[in-house]
Amino acid sequence: MSLEQAIRIRIYNLAKERNITINKVSTLSGLPHTTLLSFMNEETHDPRISTLLHICEAFNISLNDFFKDELFNDIKAE
């Protein structure tokens, strides 16, 4: 799995766990809806670390907590 795919899945899983939509995540994070939706729909690639930090703030977790998931154990370089 690529890092990009793992990040998308992690965002989706966190939203599902909290029973919120991706649109709500963008609202809570302060990111434009188009920014997050473009990434989630695979229209854009490689989010900035600052974008991930905003997403983590929406979930009330740290970047460290975001990446503490088995999804990131077997990342393949692209």
C-alpha cells in the first residue's frame, strides 16, 4: 500500500469511528472542502504535513496518534 492510500484510509476510518462526514472533517479542520475532497477523491496527491495537522486537530489527535495505526506498517515507496 502506498503512503497516500494509507492516509486516505486512515482519514476515512477516523471519520467513520466518530460518525462524521468528510465535509464535517473539513469544517472542523478549517480546510476548504475542496482541498480535502480533492485528496479523498484521488484528484490531488501527497498532502502537506500542515494539512494533515489540521485534519488531526479536527479529530482531536496528534500527528503521532494519526500515524500510530497498522495501516502504516507496510508502506511501499512509490
